[in-house]
Amino acid sequence: MSPTFRAFKVRNFRLYATGAIISNTGTWMQRVAQDWLVLELTHSGTALGIVTGLQFLPALLISPYAGLIADRFPKRRVLTITQIAMGVVALVLGTMTVTGVVEAWHVYALAFVFGIGTAFDAPTRQAFVVEMVGKDELSNAVGLNSASFNAARLIGPGLAGLLIHWIGTGPVIIINGLSYAAVILSLHLMRTSELHTPKVAAREKGMIRDGMRYLWRRPDLMMVLVAVFFAGTFGLNFQMTSALMATSAFHKGAGEYGILGSILAIGSLVGALLAARRVRTRGRLVIGAALAFGAMDVVSGLMPTYLSFALVLPLVGFTALTMLTAANATMQLGIEPTMRGRVMALYMTVLMGGTPIGSPFIGWIGQEFGARWSLIVGGAITMLGTTASVLYFSRRRGLAIRPHLLPRPRLDVLFPTTDLLGEKSTLTEPATTGARVPEPAKPQVA
């Protein structure tokens, strides 16, 4: 089997990936349909930012608790419940739209409820990947998951744009509600005997606090989290910024808006497939990709025509997915199995939890100053925030970050051997496949 697709040799992962691409395609169709519905109801970029923010607000509020649930209960059962919940919400919104009774506040409320399901689903889903494939194939499985997600992004928005034109927004949202059955079926067909299920964490006081303390003592992971926060909060608002650019800057319709999402996914898919081939994940890749993503976001906002904007989008998608897959693998391979649910919940909180702040702000920027500025400002803040993360953790938290220009440009990240309390650290070497290594006698290069 090709190295790019080696995780597919695992039967459970093949089942999961099949259900996921069907469901993800439906999810991207609903994202386009929901955004278009909000624009039809309100004609407001700020309203679009608000509904996006409400959908991600639960990630900020309850993700740490959701991570605890992922560590305390069987992940396959939790995922089945979240899929049913999100499917029901989509069917309700689609039915209300088809019957003509939907109003803007309905979309706001249902987006928030949908976000609750997502808040419980995301950390469980992230932590479940390693249970399906084991540590040896985790980097490959993370890349293939991203490839599946972005293949769905490639298909979903364009298909949604066409279907909105042909049958309307309501039926498109209903299709997404039905698509969750594919994941539920794939979970039901898995062989539990072939899962690498760790021992369920025992119930103790302060478990969420333990997860936070664990992360705080890992400056290598904290640096990644801060960079991901700025990118997720201010840069990764594609569905909103593309809608604003399509309608306000280029005066296009639903079909052209949907095509932009598919074009963006071309670069994302390439980035995900390259990530699947990557054997090792290095922290410096996250930082470099975050800076490159911010720069491409700024460049896309400066494009003068619809065609030139569309041509730049694959580079935006490529840099974004390179950053996200590298960050995801770095986090999962560097943490204890009993902490995985809580730590990945905190990761998802950082990635998505800032959206309730960033989306309304970026939407307001686009509304007041023009759609282009939503991309320029978002990209600039991403670059500044990533740079600040590197400077802080290199000066205050003990990381040594050394740039090199020859023989090729790179950043070497050297990790300390003690934590903030002066105790010995047993850090995982993020430059490897994630196996724990003995305490180093000297700093290790990422």
C-alpha cells in the first residue's frame, strides 16, 4: 500500500473514513447554505459573523468538560450520541427553512445548539483516531482525516451552490441532517476488539485542572497552542470572508461563492495529502506554516478580481492545512494517553473557541471597511500573534529558538529539561513519531 494511504489497512479506520467523507460533504453543504440563508434574511456581514460566532461559542464554554467526557466514557458511544444530536438540529433548521417559517433568530439559536454537539464531538473524534490506528500510524491517519475533510470541502461548497440555485437552501440543510447516518453506521460496524482503547481515566477531583496544569508545564505545546489560537480566531474564517468577498467585493451569486470554497479546498487537500506522507512532525513546521498562512491571507485580500482571488485561494488552503495537521499531530503525539481527551479538548477550545470573538470582529471589519480588510486584518493579526508566541516562549518559558538560513531556511526549537517549578520534565520528542524518550541530558532539537 502507498505510504500516503497506509492507515487504510486498518479496517476500523476505513469504515470511519467512509462515513466521515459523506458526513463532511453534507456539513460543508450546510455551511454554505446556512451562510447564504443568513445573508438572505439579514443582508449583513455582521450578522454572518454573529451566527458563526454562536456556532463556535460552546467550544469556548464547555470544551474542557467535553474533553473530560472523552476521557471518562467510551469514545465510540459518545460519538454516536453527538452524531444523532447534530443530525436532528440540521433536520429542524432545514424543515423550518423549507416551510418558510425560519427567521434570523432561529438560525442563531440552532447554530448555538449545533455548536454544543460539535463541542462534545470534536475532542472525542480527535482522541478516537489513535484508538483506531495506534501511534505508529497516527500521523498518517491525521493527514488522511484532513484529506477526507478537504475532499468534502472540495465537493460540498460547489455542490451546495448548485443545489441552492436549483432546489433552495432548506433541502440542502436537510441533506446534511441525513448524512450523519453514514458515521453512525460506520461506528456500529467497527470491531471493538481491534481498537487500541486505553484505560478509562478514573473519576477524580480536579481532572480538568490537571489537564490545564499538564499543558502549562509543556512550553513546546503551549507555543503551538498560542499560534493556533491567533490563526483560528482571526484567520480561519473562510466561510464568512469568502461570502463577503463574493457578494460585496465581486458582486457574485451563490454559485460563484460555492466555487470559491471548492477552489480553497484544492490547496487544503494537497496540504493534507502531503501531511499524510510525513513521518515526523516538528514544532517549527507549525510556526512556519502559521506565518505563511497569515501572509497568504493578506495577499488574497489584495487581489483585484474574482479570478485572481480564486487563483490565490489554493495557496491559502495549503498553508492553513499544513499548519493544522502539523499542530494536531504535534499535540496528539506529545501527550499521555490518559490525558488525550482533556488536552485535545483544550486544543479544540483554542482552535475554535476564539471564533465567537474573531468572527464578529472580522465580520464587522468587512462590513465597515470593506470585504478585503476582513482578510488583510485577519492575516496580519495571525502573523503578529504567531511572532509574539515565538518571542514569549523563547524569552520567558525556556525555549531556545534559533533561525538558520543555510543550507535551507529553518527554525530550530530546543526544549528545556526542567519545567517552571524546577522539576525534571519527561518531554515527548515532537520531532519523532511520538514515542516517549528518556529524559535528555541536553536540550533536544525539534
